[in-house]
Amino acid sequence: DSGVTQTPKHLITATGQRVTLRCSPRSGDLSVYWYQQSLDQGLQFLIHYYNGEERAKGNILERFSAQQFPDLHSELNLSSLELGDSALYFCASSVWRGELFFGEGSRLTVL
Amino acid sequence: AQKVTQAQTEISVVEKEDVTLDCVYETRDTTYYLFWYKQPPSGELVFLIRRNSFDEQNEISGRYSWNFQKSTSSFNFTITASQVVDSAVYFCALSEASRGTYKYIFGTGTRLKVLA
């Protein structure tokens, strides 16, 4: 158990819909990272938050947005979903420049 | 330019064989960190090791060992006497400074299949 909690674990939805993925970091970790892993693909960095502030953006589509709340949990919002958005979405937390601890992921299926 | 290269896409070995997973990285930082993660078929990503750029000592943890060589920018991972449970995708990653924050760059992974 990494200590990072992601919900939901599985999500099936239709094209055009909007979903929200939630992440609770490990206790004490201020950094939250979001990654996307499509089928048999590597990890694509989406966005990084540190103590509520956005610190870096990766290959995140404009249809996607995220935020980190004062209690440090984070949400990734995916809208106008397309078939190609089907993927495993990981959240990871860390202390500043420490190792990333990943949640179990949220598997999104867009039909 | 790719910063972390795992040239081996897939490796198959027979149980009890030793296997080495290669990782080559590229960075301009003098201070950086390297990591290995394991992703078993169940899908979660498990942290295995973190190494900083000033510590070139090899590390051994049970059947796992890591060889860090700055001269060749490599951070290779060896599993001794492999077991079926070692079957997974293994990712190498690099953390480097970037515009006031730290980026974690992952390689494309090496899928290891250990056959009974």
C-alpha cells in the first residue's frame, strides 16, 4: 500500500461526457503528479501541483484540467471525452524531489 | 530528445536465469535522481529504488541489484535467479530540475516475462 488513494478505480462512460478523478496523497506529501498510461504505453506526464499551486504542465489536453485543494487532495477533470482518452490515470505524491508513490490508478473506459 | 532510454522492449527468460534491464539517461543537471519502478500485471506502480547522482555505490536488495555508472549515464537493474513473480513491466525514471520544479521523466519500460 503506497498510501496514495485514487477513486474511482474503474469508470466507464460515453463519448462527450465529463468525469472527475480524485486523488488523496500520502500524509505529509505536498506534491501531486498526474500521469496517463494508455494501453501498453509508457507514462505520460500530465500535470504537477505543489501545495495547491500548479508547478508544471506536460502533455495535458485543453479538455483536461486539474486542481489541488487546501487539504492537498487533487482532482483531474476530463471533459468532452473521446475514445482515445481511455487509459489508466495515475496520481502520485512525493515530498519535494523524493520518489513518487503511485496510487492504484483509475481505469477510464470511454465507449 | 529522449531523456531516459530503455532499449529493451521485452525480455523473456526462464525461471532462475539472471536478467539485466538496461537504462540510459541524459541530463545536464549535476544533481539528479534515478528511480526504478515495477508494474506487475495487476497494474499498480511499485517504487523499487532511488539513487542520487552523487552516490555511485551499487545497491543490492535480495535478488535485486542496481549498477549506477555516471561515466556511461547508465543505471541498470539486475534480477538474480528470476522468478515468475518478477514478470512485470519495469520503468526507469529520471528526476531533474526544470523551471523551478522537478520533472520526473520515465522511460518506455521493459516488459519482463519469466517463464516457468
